Amino acid sequence: MELTSTFSVSTSLMRSARRLSRFTVVLAGLILLFVPVQYFVVDAASIPAPYGMTAQLAGLEWTLEQRALAALVGFLPAIAIAFALVALSRICRQYAEGRLFSDAVLGGYRRLGVALVVTTVLNWLHPTLLGLALALTLPPGKRFLTVGISSNDMLLALLAALVFLLGAVMQVAQRVQSENAEIV
């Protein structure tokens, strides 16, 4: 059921939503481009090492194989983040068109929530997978495994839950709007 708003959506909201929609698409593209590329162009010492891996990687001169594995592992959460940004862009496009409670907005919130959950899980796995990918290329005795969850990961999980909650609230708002449209 596609409903349009019975009240006027401010042009400032519509303009802001249109800008945010464009920005999120550009950002998604940049993330997909620069996250894997950083492992090939940045000095190994400058690559951020999560969860205390700096000591294990100190002095290690990364081979092309290690850089490729690190880029692949880093690309996984980047893809999920890009999907989240595209879902947000779709929501913003609906807002820019004045459709605050459309089925497309509700679907967008569901996709955004799922993308944030996937991003959270991949962020949890990222340091372990990165450490494993790098350690596999090291000689015996130099291999390591790291596991950890940061406060940023917990914040991302909280944000994902908040998006699902917001989606549920939007669904209630859509029903209220539908009932109000029937009364008028």
C-alpha cells in the first residue's frame, strides 16, 4: 500500500534528504574503492591494525599476498557498509519525494537494519580474519590469532537495533496515516 503524506513536507527536509541521498551513494562508492586499495598503496606500518595486532605486525614487511588477503578481508565489512549506505540513500529519496511512510521507506529501514547487523558481525570477525589471513603467510613460530570486540562494535549493534525499532515505529505511523486517510 503506497501512501503519500496528507500534510506538507517541508522543502528544507526534502532538499536535505536529496543531498543526503546523493552523499551516501558517493560515500558507498568511495568506501568500496578505497578500503581495499589502502592495503596496496599505504605503507604497512600505516595500515590500522585492530585489537592490539600492532605488536604482532610491527616490523613485518607485508608481501603482495598478505596485502591481497588483507584487502579481501577488509572488503567484506566495506561491502556491508556500502549496502547500508545505499539503503539509507533509498530512504532519503523517498523522503525527498515527500513519501515519509511509504512501503519503500519501511522496506528501506528493514534493509538498513539487516545491513547494519551484517556490518556488525563482519566487524566482529574482521580482526580475527585479518589476523588469520596474515598469520597464514608467516613462518611457524610467528603465527598468531586475535579475537576481540570493541566498544565501537557494540555501538554499531546498538545502532542496528535502533534502526529496527525506528522501522517498527514507521510501520505504526503508516497504519495511523492510513486510518486517518480513511476518516477524511
